[in-house]
Amino acid sequence: MTAASSLHRPFIPRDHPLAWVLGAPRASAHDDHVRQRRLQALHAPGELHAAVLALLLTPGSRSELEHWQLETRDIGAAARVFDDVQGLARAEALPWLELLLERLARAPLAQRQALLSASRRLMAADGQVRAQDRLHWLLLRHRLGGTPPAPVNGTGPCDNELSLLGAAQVQAIAVFSAFLSVMVPLPEMDVPIDPDGERWYAAVLAHWPYHQPLLPARELPDADATGRALRVVQALPWMLRPVLVRLWHEAALALSGGPSLHPEAADALRLSCVLLDSPLPPWLARQYIEPDRR
């Protein structure tokens, strides 16, 4: 199969109930096993580059697909890598992205910088940068060494209690939570005001009643403001970062009314765990299928 024919097939997970109707053939257990083995074997720089870019694609974006083909035109195995990535279930995609970035983190600086540049071009290929793209970009910089580790705050009375954080820290949590609210508890639709995101944001900030008068109204921060806020949140005491993730999750579950989160919301919180160097909690891990890391 050529890269062109592969790229223009519908981007439909093979375990999707409409896969037969929409043209994405279901994979057999044998196919899945072969695919997993091939992905596990990816270590060549070009193949890793092609796989990561394929995992960053916005489903249904023809412009990004065509740009992926342009970025990988000199990689001989690109079409096969694309097919293997496309065959992953939704619950497998993000764990694989994290694993492949771990491998690339050991690559020479020039190779990592090339991937960062290519990723940025890919995300902008369709003329819009979604909140999910920004989150992926933050992940890439975090994993590939684009930003130095955030300094961790020293010990103090707030180290074991989220509600005792200072005004600057709560302000940063508010800004980063506003960014996440486009994806949590549900992906934001094209409406002037998204009530789900508004309610989730308010539920999170209700944890700090004494700071409420000083906290900003919910609005999507720009990339610079998001990055600055993240740096402050990354510097929270390590014991409080999992507590913050749990607060985000509990507020989302209370609004969604289900035992698990919407996939995009789950991805946003999982990526937040990575960015905060916080362990993936069991209630979030159960929404994913992890690759073999041996």
C-alpha cells in the first residue's frame, strides 16, 4: 500500500462499531499482535519521527495528513508506520506516544529539535491550533528536553494541604484549569459559552473560597499564559500534584455522571499527569491499554 492511499483512508479506530460502514477494516488478533511487535521494534530515528507525527494528527484533517506525507517523504517505512499507528485503538494511542517520546528523549539534540519543529508545522497545517495541539506541544517540550525542570517549592505548611496554597499558586492553577476546561469534562463545541467547561472550572476553583474574589473568570489563555501557569503548577510540592489531579478528575466525574471520563478529557488529565511528573492514578489508568515496556 502506498503512502498516498494509506493517508486518504478514513481515520477510524478499528474497534469502532462503525468501522465496517466507514471503511476501516477490523483487525484480527493476529494483525494486532503483528502491529504491536512492529511498533515495539521502532528505534530508527526516521521511523520514530514518522510514528510520533502520525500520533499527533487531528482525526479527519486532510491538511495535516498531507503535511504528514510531506514531512515523511524521505522515510522509506513511513507508510507502514502510518498504517500501524492508524490501527491502534483510541485507548492505545496516547500510551504509545509517551513510549515513543521516551525513546526519542535519548536521541541527539539536533534530532529532537527537528521533531519539535516538524510537530509545530504539522499542528499548524490546517490553519488552527486546538487546545489538544497545545497540550501535545507541551508534552513534546517536556519529554524532549525543550524546557528545564521546574524548581520545586520548599517545604512548608501548604505541602500537605491544597487549600493552603498561596495566591500566586492558586492563580496559576486557575489559568491552567481554564485551559483544560476546553477539553474537560467534555470537548468544547462551537458555542459562545460552553456550560460544561464553565461548571467544571467553577467546581475546581470552589476549593479555594478565600481566593475567589481574586481569581479570573474562565477564558482560554493564550499559549504564553498557559506555559507560565504550567511552570508554577509544576513547581508545587510533589505530594500536592496528585491531589490536584484528583480534584480535576472528581469535578469532571461529578458533571459527566459516568464511571469514566470522555476520551478527550481523559487524555487531557493523563497528559497533565505527565507534565506534572505525577503518577498516573488507577482510576485514570483503567481507561488505557498500555504497551509492553519491557
